[in-house]
Amino acid sequence: MQQVKIFKSIESELWSMENEINTWIKESGAKVISVTGNIAPQSGGASAMGGTFSASDVLVIVTYEK
């Protein structure tokens, strides 16, 4: 039976998210069927830290079988 696992992070921490996903795959023994992702750009005003935008949200969905 196919299942999904959702990972959420921010774009400035993609390396950490990648490590989390790879560790989960290795430890769970999941058979990955597909991986899809989306980045949701932040809009609106600048942050108080020098006028830069905050990091965008990143969502990765892994479809797998146990």
C-alpha cells in the first residue's frame, strides 16, 4: 500500500532537509516511488534585518511503500 511522508523546511536550510529525508529513507527502509516538492516564495515587507525577505517555505512529499 502506498503512503506519503511530508517534509517541511525553509530554503536556507535545504541541506538539513536533504539530510533528514535521506536519513529517514535509510532508517525506514522505505521503497521510494516518487518525490515531489514545492517552494512558496515569501512576499510582503522586508525584514528588520537589513531589508531582505524571509526564507521561503519548502515542502517535499515522498510517496513510498513499506
